[in-house]
Amino acid sequence: MAATGTSLFHSNLYPLFHRDSTSLSLGKFISTPISISTWRLAEQAPNPATKLRRLQKRGEVEAVAAAMYEDPVVGRKSLKEYLERSKDLIIRSDGGPPRWFTPLECGPSSINSPLLLFLPGIIDSGLGLIKQHHRLGKIFEIWCLHTPVMDRTPFTELVKLVERTIRSQNHLSPNRPIYLVGESCGGCLALAVAACSPDIDLVLILANPATSFSHSQLQLFMTLLDIMPDLLPRGLPNMLRLMTGDPLRMMMDSLLEGLSLQQTVGELSQDLLAISSYLSILPDVYPRETLGWKLQMLKSASSVSNSRLHAVKAQTLILLRFNDCSSPLFDFFSERDQLLPSQDEGEKLRRALPKCEIRKFNESGHFLFLEDSIDLVTIIKGAGFYRCGKYKDYVSDYMPPTPTEFNKIYAESRWINAVISPVMLSTLEDGKIVRGLAGIPSEGPVLLVGYHMLLGLEVVPLVTKIYLERNILVRGLAHPMMFIKHKQGRLPDLSQFDTLRMMGAVPVSGINFYKLFSSKSHVLLYPGGMREALHRKGEEYKLIWPEQSEFVRMAARFGAKIIPFGAVGEDDISELAFDYNDLMKIPYFKAEIRELTNEAVKLRTNDYGEVANQDVHFPGILPKFPGRFYYYFGKPIKTEGRGQELRDRDKSHELYLQVKTEIQRCIGYLKEKRENDPYRNLLSRLIYQTTHGFSAEVPAFEL
């Protein structure tokens, strides 16, 4: 049916789509399209607080909160369903004005969810997020814009329509952000609306925005359409093929997800049949006049949005398809990119927009949200773009990784674990040292305090291993440069830190420290910070800490257990060839270090000594034949009941030095013990795994 799985979010007022009482048992829906005033619709939309009270009355709040962490594969629709629903929606269109609807599969959103408005492209009926509906609906209140095929509302009027909607909703809930998710032409619409509404708290997520229309082949297509109307039947299929990426890659993605070859081929066959059926109606639905109007709309959208980029102040995330020139399919995707170029356009937008980030997806189609490999919730989480209030709260807004998300993260770091084969030791309450992580308390608050290896090489294996073995999510206090860039420059792109954000890293600050302990979290802290991770020659395993006992009183305030730990192994995999002192002697690198440091957020501006040297640089490192990483977690130090005692500076500093001494002892213990590890060398570990299986845990020294 046309509206299968969709309904208007306020059906009690304007029933665009409603359940047919005779078909409830079959899960089917019947559409009853009527003419709707979109302005009245936006004005009379329900207040989120009212929605929450209804949920509370039904006792569903806990269920909704739990559902936020469902796997991406749960409830996900297929391309076939998208095409069938779009076809029915197009055929049954009443030709009325544009209107909003909420898909039924979105379900009830979580408490105080932000509003998400989906702005589709010119040939999308508003169902372009169908594969994302189920998960997005758990954390957003979703409205999708549907523009009937025969509607002739000009682009400027669409801008006014969306602007009225966001102002109405902002008036109802002034403290929640409004997300504008725009695809292709919808991306232009989102930019134009944001330019008109700098006073509204907007977050833009733009998938292949069509701002590059002036450089595309579509302009030539428009001209040919006027002089060669017979071009239409051949032109539409070429436009539709932008919908998805390479079928072979889609098949491989499905196989990697665990689907059988037979099931994968069957699903692809169904999708191809659905595409064929969809194509058969397009010449009738999109006659030359209609298609010409749509292309003129696209041209107008690109022109208007480009002229207003300077006025856009909203936080923006741009999602782009990326063509890998090393891929054998490069020519195919390069040809595809010419229809609406996206790669160079992304960099242009990043330079023009003040708060803009980019994520690139290799060898994808133009309509990213219909890709099986694209999960918008995961992207938003990794980019750190989800918030429920005016400002991001890294504790209350955080959503832990789902099992599927974690498995992907772990798979990406599996080669690191295979090379370094980390050995984990911990200490029980009675002081016994054991292999594994049994000594880490399950209940927080817990503070893990340790030594930062060169470049922080130990962090990812540490965090993933604890989560894998103990199901404990460790929230690391990280440098703000992993979360924000004040300006574009030489610093690493923020996308490189998506994995750490997914695993719970937060910018280091007293407020975040306090909030994490308030939520009884397991917190990872490196007092030496960046200075320790960028140590000089001869400073391996040296603790470079500030003089102040900065974390002790905070831990004591919440009765947190402090677990000192040491990690060794950096000298077994690399050698520091050019350190900070070497680089500062070379004028070129000295200037580069100054440039990088000026780009980064300043930390420890009031500290003294070596820890205050926060110059950002990239040391020269020579790899070695890999050795092994070793971690040793000492006996937990209790602070519960010592809050009053540790308010005294001398007492807190005494505990501070105790933690520091214990970490040095852990490092010394590991350095001594690893000398007796017969499997310290990678070659010996490979020989062991050849005979025992590559999934077998490689033993180490005797405890």
C-alpha cells in the first residue's frame, strides 16, 4: 500500500495516513490522502512534553530508553520496500501542497528527543530515510517532508514553509535543537533555511548536497530535454542508478554481515525487480514537463543556497560519497560523480561554513541513506553530533555502542591486537595478581589512572579489551583537539577520532569529570596527558605529572576506587628517531609546530614545568619488528569514607604520590617480567597460533 508503515504524527487532527481497523492483524495500512495546510499542521503539532506524559501513563519510558541501543540491523527496511512504498505514494498522490508525515516504524522517541526534519531530493517522495527510520525514531521525533509529484511549489516557498515549521516548533520547545537532514536538493533547502534562521538552534546533516549543480552534467541534460524529448526514457534510469552503490560491493557487505550467499543474491534480485517495476511508471509520473520543473527546482535550490552560505551559522555535518582512485571501479564511480559532483563540493562547503565537518563514504551511491552499509545513527554518534539541549552534554547525551557497532570497532582494531597480543594482569582485593581483568570492579565509580605510551598507542587495545571481557565501558578523558577544531588547518581531521568518541571518550574538564563520577562511570585518566604521550628521547616510561593532586579530591568526593596501572611495550614496536627537541632545531618543523599548537585548544596554561609544554607535534618514529604490550592493574585504592580526610591538601597529595609510585611499580614489574616471556616476539606467537589456532590466547610469563 502507499502508506504501509507510515502515519501522520498527529492523526487525531489531520489523518493523512491511518490504520484500517479491518487489517490490524495483518499489519497493513491504508492511505487516505487529503489536502492539508502545512502551516496549520506545524502550528498544531503536539508538544514533546505531552507526548512524554502519555508514554509515562502507559509505562513505556523504560522500554523506549532500552530500545535506543538496539542493533542497526533490527527493524531495517529493504530497498525493495522503499521502491514499493514510493511507487504507491506517487500513484496515490492527491496533487495537494507539501505536507509533513511521521513514519509509523519510527515508534515513540526517547525522553526530550530533538526534532528531526527530513528534506528529500527532487525525485524522493519523503521516504528516503526508510532504512534509518527504526533507529532514528528511538532518539528523534521525526517529520518527513512529502511533496506530491504534480505540486508546483517553488523553492523559495518551500524555504518559507520549513522556516515557519522550525519557528513554530522552536516556540513550543525553545531548549531543544532541531535537526535538518537534507539529501541532494534537500541539502540545499536545509542550507537556505539555516541562512534565514540564524537565531534558531539548528543542526544540519547534509548527504551529497546538490550545491554543485552549476558544475554538473544535469544542466546539459536540461538543455537536451528541451530539444530531444525522447531522451526522457533513457535519462531517468541513469538518474535512478545514482540511488545505490555498486551491486558487487553491496553483496560483499551482506556476506560480511553473515548473510548467506543464497539470501544475499535473493535480496539483490528482489531489489532489481523492484527497480524495474519502479522504472516502468516513471515516464508516466514524470513527463517531460514535470521533470523539467524538477530540474529547474534543483537549479534554483543550488543557486539560492550558494548565495546564502555566508549567513549559515548552524553546526553542519556533510556526508559525501568518495571515489577511491585505486579501486577498479574508479571509472564507474567517477562517471557517476559527474552527474552531481560531490567531492570538491564538500571541501568548498567546509571552507564556507564556520562549524562544518565532513564524513566520506567510499564507492557509495548518490542516495547514501538507502545504502545497506550506511547507518545514520552510528554516524551521528561517532561524529559527536547528538544532543538534546542547547549544548552537548557528553554524559547525558552519550549512547553506548550497540553489539554490532562494537564488533565493527573491534574488527577494525583486530590487526592491532593480533600484532601486539596484549597481556592483561589485574590485582584482586586480597592482593593476588591474576591473568585477565577480574580485579577491575564491576560497579563504579572507578578511576583508572595510568601511564600514557608514545602517541597513546595503548588506549584502543585497553578500552576494547575491558569492554569485550568485562562489559565495562571505560570513559576516557581526552584532549579537546579530538572533539573541536577552531579553524581548518594542519591538525588531524576529527573523523579520525570517531571510534574513540563512540567508545565514550569525553573532552577533559572538571565538569565532565564530575558528571562521569556522578553517573558512576569507569573513568580513564592520564595525568601526564599529551606531554607524556609526546615524550622525548630517554623519557620512555617516565611519568610527567603536574604537581597538584588534581584527581584525588574529586575521586574522594564520590567515593571512587582508584586503580593505578602501568603499560609497557612501546619500545618493542617503535623507536623514537626525531623528538620535539630535534624538530625544533629545524626551522621548517619549528614553524609547523607553532602552527599546529596555535590551532589546538590550550590546556594547562596555569601549570609549570614540563607538563605545561603542550606544543603539538608529530615525532618521527621508526618501526621495529613487533614485540608485545603488557598491562598491569594494581590493587584498587578505596576513597569511600575518606572525603573529609582527603580535603586536606597534604593528605590528598600523599595519596596522589602513592598512586604515582604504584604506577611506577607496575611498570617496573612488567619490564622485569616480560624478559621471561617466551612469546614476547611476534614470530614465536605466530608459531604458537599456527599449532593451537589463531583464536587461541597466547600464554605469557609465569606469575
